[in-house]
Amino acid sequence: MKYSRNSNGSYTQYDDNGNVLEDEVVAAYDADNNSLINSNSLSNSGRSSGSRSSGSTYSSALASANRAAKLAAEKSVATLNAQKATTNNTYDDIAKQVYANYMVNQNKLPSQMTNLASGTADSLKLKGTLNYENNLSSSEKARAAQLAAIDTDISNVGTTADETIAANAEKYALLNKQAEEAAKQTAAQTEAAQEQTVYARAIQRAQALAAVGDFSGYAALGWSADQIAAANARVNRR
């Protein structure tokens, strides 16, 4: 391989037949130490982008999981509220039937009391009223008990939904953290590999240029201008 120095101080690399090579080594050294800076910048940029991407992914997944939990809760609550309506309708019908039975019995009282003493007739009438009130009271207590049980179920649905949402937040926060750590580790490994490649190419270029009496390539390896000038002077004195 051969190198020719350009007017801007960079070098073009050729193969043995004089063809220009599309070699990253040349581009890497045109900017000397800036090549390492650019490498870091790209790595940092990739890492930041990856972090945002994973964060966005898990935020979307969390939102989707929470929506599913809320929709499931709303569906359960709607079903329970429908049960409440059915329960109320059932006990409304029972109350109507209890009253209807009471009125039937009340209408029978005149014939039943025909030959009864006044006190006995009053007692029979009172007994019918008390039976009606007791039956209605028992029915209403059963209604209240069933509605209270449904309300408890509705409350439990809300509690379960809240617990699910809290668990989702913890779950996806952990997943996001793990993804970010993995992305950082991958980015760090990529960055280290890139820096090693750049450094190896810097050595290769410096050695190639030194072979033709030009030590300027060692600037990318940390040599000072005085060191390079001294090396070039030694070669020129030969």
C-alpha cells in the first residue's frame, strides 16, 4: 500500500496498482484525535436513543396494560350494577306480591269476623297487618343484604384494579431499568470496540507513514508536535 499527502494535510491511500482505496483508516486520521471524539459522540447518541426507545416502548406497554385493567374493572362493575338493578326489580315484585296477599286477606276479614266477638275480630285484623309488615320487612332486609354484597364486590373490583395498576407500574419499571442497563452495557461494549479499532488503525497509519519518513501520524497517538518534529528530523539527517 502507498500513501500520498494531500494539500490539506490529509493522506490518500492507494493499493499497489495505484487504485484509491475506500479505507476508513484514511478518514479516521484526517481529523486526528477528533476521530475518537466523534466515535464517542456516536456511541453516546446511540445509547441515548436506545434508552429513549426502550423507555417509550415500556411506557406504551404499561399504558396498554393499565387500560386493559381499567376496562376489565369497568366491565365487571357494569355487570355488578346490572345485578343490582335485577335485585331491586326482584324485590320490588316481592313487595308487590306481599301487599297483594295482604289485601286479599284483608278483603276476606269481613266474612271471617261475622260471628266473632269485637275483641277477637280486632285481634284477627291486627294479626293480618303484623304478618304483612313482617313479611315486607324480611324481604327488604334480604334486598339490603344482597345489595350490600354487590357493593362489596364493586369495591373489591376497584381495589383489585388499583393493585393491578400498581403491580404493572412496578413490573414495567423493572423491565425498563433492565432494558436500559442492557442498552448501556451494549453501547459501552460497542464504544470500547470502536475505540480499540480507531486506536489500532491509528497505530497502523502512524507506522505506515513513518515507513516513508513522516511521523505526523503519531499525533493521533498522543505525540506532541515537538516529538514528531524530532522524529522527522532524525529521519532527514540519515
